Amino acid sequence: MFGLRWLFGSPVDNRLRRYGRFGLKALRIAASTVALIELLRTDWIGATGGSLAWFLFVQVERRLADEPEADS
């Protein structure tokens, strides 16, 4: 982790964080949509997988929100 210390606080890092959070939100929305569609089709395995994926993405978002922002 010490090798990447020069990267923290740079504008590139902030841009990557924004795109990463946007991608994570898109994955969360897609997983919940898949879970709902599979439930409507009564495909229990697909619905369970989509629900677990959605739960995982929510937990990752919460952990990222709890991290303190690096001050420049």
C-alpha cells in the first residue's frame, strides 16, 4: 500500500472514486432488477443469486461511505 501513497489526493484518484461509485450503483440497480424479474418468473435460484449480489453491493457501498475522505 505504501507504493500507492503518491496516488492519494490526486484529481485522477477522485475521478476514479466517482466512476467506481457510479459503477457500483449501476451494479446494485441491475442486481435488484434481475432479482425482481427472476422472482416474477419464479426462478428461485436466479432470484436468490440476484438478491445476494444486491446485498453484497449494498454492503460494499456502506463500507465506502464510512471511509474518511483523504484530505489534499
